[in-house]
Amino acid sequence: MTGGAKEEPVTSGEPGVGDGTRAVRAGLPEARKHEPTLPGPVFAAHYHLPGEPTGPYTYGRDDNPTWTLLERAIGELEAPQEPDHGGAGERWSVETVVFASGMAAVSAVLLSQVRAGDVVVLPDDGYQALPLVREQLEAYGVEVRTAPTGGDAQLAVLGGAKLLWIETPSNPGLDVCDVRRLVKAAHGEGALVAVDNTLATPLGQRPLELGADFAVASGTKGLTGHGDLLLGYVVCRDPALAARVRHWRKVVGAIPGPMEAWLAHRSLATLHLRTDRQCANALVLARVLAGRAEVRGLRYPGLPQDPSHKVASAQMRRFGSVVSFTLPDRGFAERFLAGLRLVDDATSFGSVRSSAERRGRWGGDAVPEGFIRFSVGAEDPDDLVADVIRALEAAATD
């Protein structure tokens, strides 16, 4: 600084800023004397509104100052970090819309962008609730085609599509597809592309940087990372697409509570710490499981021997906290889960506390009876590995 001038503060949206800095400072308002760095949640069904209904806040279903800060924060994390060369080297501009849950965000994209007679392409190995969305789309007269995530199989059914839905890595099988390749083909067909980024999180993968039109995720999982709130979001590069998504939220009222939005924003400050620790732990556990005779079908994109490693390495910066594998049968899997002491037998993933489940108990996923989806937390890796080995050995002797 010279002449007593104050330098402009570094913001998390600036290119070249590291992931830790971006996560810690994402969405924070301009500093004001005697004000908190992150204002508390705003609880309001209505606002003072004399005269014409203009301005950012008019009614609680439409917008909220707490959402605004969270949407700005998520946008800064999901936005491409390279300059927009199509815009004379300017920074990318994105719009974010937050929702009450991940499924609210998924439904908002699919149901706001297509109509009767359109074609939508979905993965047939994606999130368990996608078949429910498919049923609703077909009830509205939308043609739905499906194909597996692995091997970029969705390419074969893209002809005439209006929207391609990608889930990579897939849940629960952890297959990975080449987002750039699929985006190029879909855009060539005139189709929009949405990528479910739940498992990767913005620190693992930025779909908009890979060319997608929408980045969609359940903030319930790794983004917030404590297993204590429901949240979803959609990030778009095109303001017109974002406007349709936002209008859908208004129509159906799928809005997050201000407390959930505030908790989510607060949680972002540790996103890089949680993500780095959980991804490191996941790789340690995957390496150990790779040497166990009772473990089959081990999948983790971070393992060099994983079928998806090459593609994942080209588009992901971190490989996620989920490891999947298959144990000999249902009984073995259930004995294994019952024997774990540091791992919760629970659904969902991305929490700082490790959890695992026998995925076949829900039905709907095409997985063996002994298939385990293991969400690796932030425990000490030696403790976690010891717990898993002990539970495997106990399950084998019962």
C-alpha cells in the first residue's frame, strides 16, 4: 500500500485463489464496523414494502438475505476458475438457486426445462430416487431414455434429446464418465447438460468448467458435511436458464429455511479441510481393502487400478469420500456392519463421521446383496482402518 490507501480485499471468487481461501471466504458480505463477518439467519415471511414492489426482498417465498449470501458462496465455489475466453478474458458469471433438498434441485432442473414431447437422457445407475423423477416425466409426456454412466454409454441414446443428465461419479457404483466428451456431443444435438456434482463437491469437480449448463447437488452431503441439514442447489452459466429454475422454486415453494441456509454457509468454511481429510482417508481405506480376499468389486476413482481412474484424473481434482465394495453375501455384509464401532450404519454420505450401509436393503439399485457403500469420514485413518479390519475378520468367523 502507498499513501495510506486501503487495498481491495481478496475475494473467494477471484481466479488463482486457493481452494482453502475460497471456501473460508465464500459469499461473505463486505466488512462493516461492528457487524459480524457472517450475519445470522434472517427470519422473515414478509418485508417492509411501501409503494411499488421493487427491490431484492419482497416476500419470504421469493428471496431471503441469508439465501443470497449462501447462493453467492456456492456460486463462487462452482464457477469456472479459468478466464472466460469467449468474453474477452473476463471472469465467469454464474447464478445459483438454493432449494430445500437435493431432490428439489434435481426436480427443478428437469421439470423447468422440458415439456411434453421432449426427450431426456438419464443414467440408469444413478441416485436411487431418479426412477421416481422418470415416472413423473413420463406422466407429463416426456420421453426418457437411460444408459449406464460407465464407458460414456449415454452417447448412444442422445439423438434428439432436449436434456442430458449426468451423474459422475455415479452413486453408488462410482463409475465416471467423460463430461467434456458428453457435453460436446449433447450440445451438438442441441441438448442442455446437467451434472449431479453431489459426490465430488465443487472442490472435487467443477461441471461448469467442463462445459455443462447446470451444476446440481444435494448440499445435504459433503458440501455441508455434518449430517444435520437438508439442502440442494443449482448453478447455471445462462441467466435465462437460472430464471426458469428460480421460477420453478417459486411455483412449488421448495425453499430452504433460513437456519438451514445459514448453517450450510457456516459449514463451507471447513469444506476444504473436511474434503482433504476425507479424500485422504478414503484412499487409505481403499488401498487396504484392495488387499483383502473377502472384498470384491472394489471401486474408488482415486485408485490407479480403478477402471475410472484415467477419466477421473482428467476432470477431477479430488476423488471423493465414498468407497464401494462387495462382501461375499448378505449375511457377511450385515455382520460386518454390526461389528463396526467407529462407523454408523446409516444412509447418505459425505459426513465427517464415517457411515456405511448394505445398499441392497433399499431395493432399486442394481447391486449384489453384499454391496457396501462406505462413506469415509474424518477420523484418524489408523483407527478407521483397524475398525474395518477387525469387523471384516469378525464377520468371517461368525
